Amino acid sequence: MRIEVMIELLTPRKLVVRIILAAGALAVVMFICSLVGTESVSLKAVFGAADEEAPVNPDYEIFVRVRLPRIILATIVGGALACSGVVFQALLRNPLADPYILGISSGCGLGATIVVISGLNWTLWGRSPIAVFAFAGALGTVWLVWFVGRLTGKFHVTGLLLAGVVINAFFSAVIMFLTSIAKAEHVYATIFWLMGNMTEEDFLTLWLGAGFVVGGTTVLFYISPQLNALSFGEEDAKSMGINTARTRTIAFGVAAAITAIAVSLSGLIGFVGLVIPHGVRLVFGPDHRQLLPLSGIVGAIFLVVADTVARIIVAPAQLPVGVVTAIVGGPFFLVLLVKYSRKVSWLK
Amino acid sequence: MNKWWWLLLIIFCWTAAGFAIFGSIQHQNGGDTTLPRAAERIVCMAPNLTEIVFALGLEKEIIGVTLDSDYPPAALTKLKVGTFWQPNIEAVIAAKPDLVITLGFEQQKNIAERLKRIGYNSLTMNIEKVKELFEALEKIGAATGKQRRANELEYDLRKKLNNLSVLVSTNDRIKVLWVVQREPLRVAGRDTFINEMIELAGGENAIGSTVHKYPPIGAEQVIVCGAEVIIEPAMKHDDPAKQQASALQYWSRFKKLPAVANKRIYVIQDDTVSRLGPRLYEGTETIARCLKPELFAN
């Protein structure tokens, strides 16, 4: 498919309608999922005037302080991971790329592991040191990979990928070393964090997280025409008069930043950033102006549903959400792949 | 470049608005651990905490436990609020507790902090050493208005342990290899409460001090450690007799090891020795019986 054809296919009206429909679906899913849980909560009791008689209103606390924040968190994280997955796949021109491919996972994993094992105990604006270290570890690793990648040549995709893979492996080895000398409880705590750890956050954190993720996505959406060109190759993009180096730096930096925010909020949740962009691309086509917002919304829907499943399926206990995303996402993606791949030239 | 500045400004305003709206709420209702009165609805997030609270005579007050709390039997009838590793905060809140007791490491501390943020009282205990068990007894006793009972328990426990150590104390301490897992081989190191129990029971850890708490060891270390007794705690649902047989077979490869040569390999029930709680004495006695069976012959 030529780039001109692709761009003609997507009229602004079509795009807006699709985004509104997807956002509506997200709202419906969030509402339904907020009513599902191990404890039954009645909306009447939540917003009813139970305050006078009883000093505590468990319905209110479960719904507003636990379930709602968790659903909002899933929305933010799902959207961030799916969007940055789109960007990494376009930048690296590699269908296997996901937000973690350049070492973010092991970097933030290492940060979290260090905190858990050393038993650090302080808070920064109410955030546990795990989130802070995970964020710093993620950004630090991305910077390192980017730096090494540059040394291999001016934006050499292969160099960048190899640097990412090797740094990932190296940090994973450090994580394994640390967990092997740690106490059993610490090892378990780390493993749960590495499998994705969705808990309710306070509203300030959610507010800030949402602000940065939406801000970052806006930037990415703004440069999505350039991403379109880039995904067709360096030469094509240059011939269209695009400053490829600048586009790449912006896209790379912003995608890495929103991924770092997502992992510092919820641990490592795999699969969302890989499967959702592909799924959306297979169904709706490869134009990034549409792929980016739709992937963000679909990623949010997917993670909200997956997290709801994780909350209830082994009640009264809970599963790490990463387990659910992989188990649900894998087969679903395979179905999409078989059904739609003949229509799309991108994967060939 | 103008538009980027606009975006930056919007994000900045958004952040400022967030602090303005939510910044003050955050510190409003952090639950403190000192209650005005004794707790009446208690939730315990770990099996050994459940045992402690039951031992304090709070059978009526305890309303929620984790799935793995199986002792005393009355704990099985209590409301379940998730597992030790994956607690369910919704279930905890639905139980309307006025005190939630957790252990001190990440997964557990985390739920205590989240509950505090919502306004629930919680008590976080580090119980990794025998000394800390006694401290926890006192603190939980104080928080639940059962100081007297806690002091009695502590006194009783100390007395029994003392008597035991007088009974077993000889100059030759028996070298014990405490096997946590066979493949790969992992044993209890010196910096563990198991080590303390072994010493209280008149033994000595066959493994010297290590970086690891529960070091994985190779065949070489097994051969040189000179263990006179090998103890394997049996997993709860496994058949001890079966594990005993497989243990004998596994260890037969180290024929020179005194424990193997003298057939002193013991598989014991793990619940009293895997959690540090009020049944500390029972666990220690079980170990002592393995080390010096002649003292308990009567």
C-alpha cells in the first residue's frame, strides 16, 4: 500500500467518529467493571446518606477508594502501554517491538528489586520508593540504550535493538543475582511486582499520571503523520521532507517516558503494548493518526477488563494482572492474526 | 515551537490543579495505630499473626483471616480476606475491621499503607526473629487490651524454652542440616529463625554464615559440612511417609555424611517450624526430639 492511498482512506470524519465510539465503549466498560468485584456493592449505598448512622460506609469506601481508583489506573496504564507500543513498532520497524524492548522492563525491575531487597522505607509525595526507583531505573536504562545505540551509528535500528536486548539481559541477570541472595519473602514480593501489580492509588497520583500520559499521547498524536512516513522507511520519509532525526528523538523520548510512568504505577504488565497495536492495526489499518488514539483506548479497555478478571477469578485472592493479560491476550491475538492478516500488507 | 510551550503550560496547570485539589486530602485521614479503646473487629493478614491473636484469647474479636491461616481449627471458620501474598483489600474493608494486623515486608506493608490511606487502623509487625515474636506479642496485646494475657503467654513460652534448653544442653552441639528444598538443594542459613530454633533445641547449623538467608549449596558443601542430622520439613499436603522414603533415597548418595551413615534423616510436619508464632515451643521440641531422641524416650 502506498502512503498516499493510506492517507486518503482515512477521512477526518471517519477518524473522529471512530474515536468517539471507542471512547464511549471505554466508558461503558469502566462502568460495568466498577460494579463487578468480590464484594457486592450497591450504588444506592455508595451515594446514599448512610453517613449519619454508621461511622463507616464500607460500600462507599470499596467503591470510591478502592475499585474506582484501580479502574482509572488500569485505564491510564493500558492506554500508555498501547500507545508507546505503537510508537516503538513504528520507530524500530519491527513487529516484535513492544514498550519493553529497549530495556525498560529490566531497568525498572532492577529499581524495584533494589528497593524491596534493601527494605528502603520512605515516601516521596506519598509514593513508595518502589515507584520512584522503578521510574528512575526505566528512564536510566532507556537513556543508556539510546546512548549506546547512537554510538553504533546515527540511529541504527539494529544497533539500538541489540543494545536493548543485551542491556535487558544484563540487568535481568543482576535482578536474578539479587533475588538469589534475598530472603524468600523478598523474592516473592519482587516476583509479584514483576508480574504486574495493580493496586488502588490515591487520586493525586492518578490525576498526575493521567495528565502526563494524555499530554505525552497528544505529542505522539501530533507527530503521527511523520510516524506514518517513518514506518515506510528512512529514505521515503526523508524524501517527503521530514526531519527524521528530530521526529525519532521526540517519539522515542515521549514513548519511553509514558512507559516509565506506567511501569512505576503498576509494575511490569506484559502483552498490552505488543498485542493491542497489532490488533488495532489488523482491524483498522496502519495509519498512525488513527492507530495511536484507537490503540490507546482499546489498550485501556483491555487492561480494565483484564484487571477485573484478575480481581475476581481466584476470589478471595487476586491474580497478578500480567498473568491475565497474557492468557487472555495471546489466543485473542492469534484469532485476529489469522482472520485479518491477509488484508494488511504491513506484516509482510 | 509555540505549540509545545502551550502543551507544557497545560500540563503544568494540570499538575498544579492536582496538588490544589487532592494534595490536602492525602494527609487528612492517615490511620494511626493507637486506638482509643481495645480493638473489637480484628483482621489478621498472616497465619502466624492469626495464631498469636487466637492465643491472646481474642477468638470472638477476630473476624477475618487469610486463606492460609489453618491453625487453630477455629480460624478455618473465619471470613477469608485473600491469601497472604495476594490480600484482597475489598474483602478487608467489607469486614469493617477496626484493627488490621500485617507483617512487615513489602506485600504486607503495602496493604497496611493502603488501608491507612483510606482511614483504617493497622498494626505492622516484623516477626523474623524469636526476640521479635516476643515484642509482637506485647504490642498486639497492648493494641487489643490483652496485656496480661500477652505477658502470661510470653512468660510461659520463655519458661518452657528455658526448661528445654536445660534439658538438651550438653557441650556437644549436634550439627543440623535444615533442608528447605531438595532440587536445587537449598538449606537454612544462620540468619534465620530456624537457626535460632535449632540452637534452642541443642543443635548447631551445619552450614556456616552465608550471604544468602537460605543458601543454595552444592554437593561439596554437603560433604564437608559434616551434618549429624538432616531435617526436612514436609510440605503440608504431602504424605510424610512418602517424603521420608524419597529423602532416604536422595540422601543415600552422600554415604560418608554422618547423618546418612547413621540414618538420621527426619521428615517433620512443617506448620510449627515454618511460622514463627505462639507454637514456637512445640516446633523447638519437635526439633529437639530429632536431635536427642534419647532424652525424650520416656
